[in-house]
Amino acid sequence: MLRRLRRLNATPPPAPEQRSIELSGQTIPYTLKRSAGRRSVGLRIDHRGLTVSVPMQASDTWLHGVLREKADWVVGKLGSWQSRQTVTQSWADGEALPFRGETLRLRVVAGRRPSVALSADELTVQVADPDNAAAIERAVTAWYRRQAVMLFDECVAFYAERMGVSPKEVKLSSARTRWGSCTSRGVVRLNWRLVRLSLELVDYVVVHELAHLREMNHSAAFWRVVESACPDYAERRKALKRHALTE
């Protein structure tokens, strides 16, 4: 009964506040929630944006320090959510297709056998039914994957020699959340969707995964290996975070 009375007499938490802060050159709005039961700052990003949960008496100085420390993560995650909400690929004649950081125009024509041909800035896809979006998507995806194999083979060969490493195998990945990975056995996996991004970002991911053949961690030593092959890796890493894996 005493515990119940204490709960009834407890002061209700303050209403959430709508605030904003400058992070990585961007104005980031967020919802601030205070709770008597918290001991640390909690960050959550979803379709509603950034929500920050803090202890009841947390100072703005402490809060702002934590947010600035997590600035890259916050901006990257918000960008991913925005991409999920606003970017949807359409598979129809005249639509734009990303390829190596440039934009191709999709041309769809009728034909008995599916085929894909690149000419200048147009990608011509031949399918039996030009209104069949699924068939167009399958044809374009297969073409993307073939292009990715050729691109990755070239990039891995160049940087492996430069970095003094020898991956056991390089495979295509279709991961939903990772651009690349490297196992302790020396198997490097690279997401085929990278072929849609600029070559600078592809190079960064390749270097990142090959660096794991020297340092299977993300220690300071690992980042020195990355920097040796990609001196501006920090800028490229930041740019990569603006691209979301959403398919």
C-alpha cells in the first residue's frame, strides 16, 4: 500500500521538448525526454526523427557534449531514414538509374529475349512486356551485378597490391545493412549495390575491407592501414553514411 501511495504521489515527468542543435554543419531537430529513472543519455532514430532521453537533472552542457560526440552517427542514421522514406526506384521507361555515381536514363523496349545494353548515358532494357516492372528490375539487377564483379576485381587487385595483402576470395554480397565484410579466413564480401555509388566510395569500402586482412578490428592501427591507402578516408566514410541500404 505504501509503495502504491508513493507512485500516486510521484511527480509526473515533464512533457517532451522540441529542440534543435547544429551537428556536422546541419541543423538537427530532436525531441528531448527527461526521466527520473535514467542514468545516461539514450538516442533513438526512427521515422519520427531523433529522440534523446536523459536523466531528469541532466545539464544542457552534458547533453550537447554527447550529441556532438555522436554527430556522425546521428547525421548518418537520419540520412538513412530520410532515404528510406523519400527514395523509391521506379522501373519504367524514362526513369533515372544510379551507376558509378552518375545517372543513367532507363529505356525500356519490347523484345523476345531479355537484354541490357549501355550506350552513353542510357541503359536500354529489352523485355517481353515493357510494363512488367518486376522483369525490368530483374534484368537491371543482373546487369548491375555483372558490372559490380568487373569493378570489384579491378579495385581489389589494385589496392591489394598497394596494401600488401592477398584476400583468399572476393564474393558479391546482397546484405541489407552492410556495404562489405571480411572474415578471419580472408574472404572479402562486397555489396553489389556499391556499383551505383561513386568510384571514390567504392574504393573506400574496398580499402576498408582489405585493411581487415591486416587488422581484424577497428583499432587505431586499423585506421592507420586504411589511411595509408586512402588518405582522405574520413571524408569518404562520412559521405558513404549519406547513402542508405534500403532494398
